[in-house]
Amino acid sequence: MSQTPFANRQSVAVLGGGPGGYEAALAAAQLGAEVTLVERVGVGGSAVLTDVVPSKSLIATADAAVAISEASDLGVQFYAKGGDGKPLKPEIAINLAAVNKRLVALAGQQSEDMRTALLDAGVRILSGHGRLEGANAIIVSTAPGGTDFDRVEADTLVVAVGTSPRELPSAQPDGERILTWTQLYDMKALPEHLIVVGSGVTGAEFASAYMNLGANVTLVSSRDQVLPGEDKDAAKVLESVFTRGGMQVLSKARAEKVERTDAGVQVTLADGRTIEGSHCLMAVGSIPNTAGIGLEEAGIELTESGHVRVNRVARTSVPNVYAVGDCTNFFPLASVAAMQGRTAVFHALGDIVIPLEQRKIAANIFTAPEIATVGYSEHDVENGIADGVVYKLPLAANPRAKMMGIKDGFVKIIARKGSGTVIGGVIVAPKASELIYPIAVAVERRLTVDQVSRVFAAYPSLSTSITDATRAMHQVVTS
């Protein structure tokens, strides 16, 4: 056993190297602290290696396939010359083995880039399984229950252990036919018929991607709409796109069990119906990786679901221990984890800190089209949580959208009644993740619809729909 002693300067130990842990370690090192990062799978964690980076890379490939297949709508036609000299229309082929090889390589490169950045900043990286020993130390072993370990002491601990896919006893993943989203990248060929169980963000994103890659997809949703809890208008647009693209969407259909068959898989629904497919993706949520790592023994309060309870600066019930990312009860987004990581060490090391506000978080769902949101929702207005006015402008009216052949989507602005202050927004469009930024700025800086409408937007551009919508609200918010 080796021991890392306290240094004269402030010391920080981070358990978990995902987006939250990475940013916490990097920010702490930049502030002059002695930093040790403990990570068991690689810097970047599952977010980089098996989740966000590869999944969004897969989605980018699917977007490229759609762009090619729909190019003829814009007058671009693909032909090859046959043996008789007459043109042949070629088919789009997806080499999934090559696609997945690229995704895994990109994830590995991103992980290595992050590792290099940490080492350059002076962070010490330990590879192994970590657990807390009280509130001032982390025990690191090379394997669970191993006897060869390091003991890292620190003034401040940051827990960033993330989550793992939730598994159901009646639908155990086997890595071949019944899969979690971390196991998709071993497939060598496009699934003939992919059944996706779960219509939340993860299920919707993968259902969208594999449909656009050319797979036959069935989406099993236990709720009455895809993306339950999201904007209803956005969910309707997405469901329309799904069905138009050939996807079968089964609403109010709860999966009872999933079994292997000789030909693939069989999903049995609660009402007795069965669905036959070649593969099944289980996207039924995630569980925090907080069990058995010494949190409760250290006095750290957990929720009933096992998430670490934190405040707006990511502090736990133990003053010198912070927790960030999906393992907390805050907000499960990689961007939020990163911001929590920086906020935690800023607070711990006495730097200027601005507590996080969930209402100001911009989120995006990477379906096609994308769905981006920020601030209060229309549901909040309808239920009296926010005193606001809602205005929706279809994207099809936008000149640039017409040029690009975009038919689905909209811009929705939510402003406070009377003052016209922008308090929320929804964008359904290609690259909505980019378009939501000006609305997020407006929410953060409390800009009014009039102030936003006076900002010049390039013409023609999709962003003019934002200024058009805010301009249309000039008198609506005061009436």
C-alpha cells in the first residue's frame, strides 16, 4: 500500500473521470491545487467511451445518410452508368462495422486528448476502482476487492461516478441480441429489425438513428407519447417524422419481458401481444454507480433511488465532499456535469462561484430533427407555474428552411406576461442544439422579446425565425 500525504497547498481527489470529474480535476489544477483523479475505465468515463461521444457520432452518420437519400428533393441525383450505357440509380449502403470502428476510435481519441490535457495541467491519474474511506480519503484498488491499493488523502473530495444502464430481470442483456446502449458498437451489420424498448431521450435518439441508417425499427413506449415529459408539440413532430419514415411506434405499450429466439428476439407486452425482431435495445433508464463505494459510511446523504443529494454548488451533506454529474439528483446532462465540476471546485477552493439554476439549463435531444429546450415550458404556463405567453412559429415558413428542404419543426418562445422577459423556449429543427443558444442567452440575461427582436440575424438563416417570433410577440405579451 502506498499513501499520498497532504500537501501544504489545497488538495483535491476526484473519483470518476467523466465530464464532471474531468472538469473538476482540470479546474482544480488550474487554481493551483494538488489534484488526483481516480478512474476505472479511462478518462472521459462512459460518457466519452460508450455513451455521448459514440452515440452522437452514430447520429451524425445517420444524418449524412438522410442528407444523401433526400438530396434528390433539391435536384441532386446520384447515378452510375450500367453496362448498356444507361444510368442506374445506386442504393445507399451502410457498412455498420466500419461505422462502429470509427465511433470507437473517435471515443478513444477523445479520451486520450482529455487524459493529455489533465497530465499537462499537473493532475495525477490513478487507474482503478475507488471507494471512499471517510470524508478525506479514497482507497484505489486495481480490481474490486483487490489487495493491492493506494490511499489518496485530500482536503476536498469530488464524487463523479456516473450511472449504468438499468437492467430488468425479465430482459437481461446478452450483448448479442438483447442490448444496452453501451453494447451497440459491437454489431457488425445493420439490424434487420431493431425493437427499442423505452421512448425517453436515449430510446428516441437510437430509434431515430437506426431508422435513418435503414433499419426496420419498432419503438415500444409505455406512455401516450414519445419523449414523455418533453414539449408536447415537439413530441408530435418527432412521432410524425418517425411514422412517416416507416417506424412502428407502439404507445401505451409496456414491455413485460424480452427473450432470445432462434431467429432473434421476442418482446412480450403487458397486454399479451408479442413482437418479433432481430435485436432489442433496452433503453429503460439508468441507475447511479453509488452502491458499495463508501458514501453512506462517510455520512453522505443519498436519495431513495441511490443518487447523491447535492445543493446548487454540488455540495453534499458532508461539507468537504462534493458530487457532480448523473450520479447526483440534479440534472443528467454531460454539459451540466461539467459545469457542476467547475462549480464544485470553485466553491471548495474559494473562487467566485455562481450557483446553478435548472431553469437556465439548455438541453438537446439528438433525434432528427433535434429538439432543444431551455427555461420554463408551455406546460409550466398551462399549470400556473409561470405567468407567461407562448408563441410558436412553424419552421416551414422560414426562407432558409424552404431552400434546405426542411418541412418539420418550429420555434417556440415563452415570455413573461407584461414585461415580455424571455423565460423559455423550444426549437425543433436540424441543429437545434446550435439554434437554442441565443434563447438560452436571453433567459440567462433576462432579455425581453423586444431586445431579442432588435438583434440582427443574417438573412436568410434559420435563426431569423427567432427574431420573427420575438417580433410577433411585441404586443402579445402586454395585452
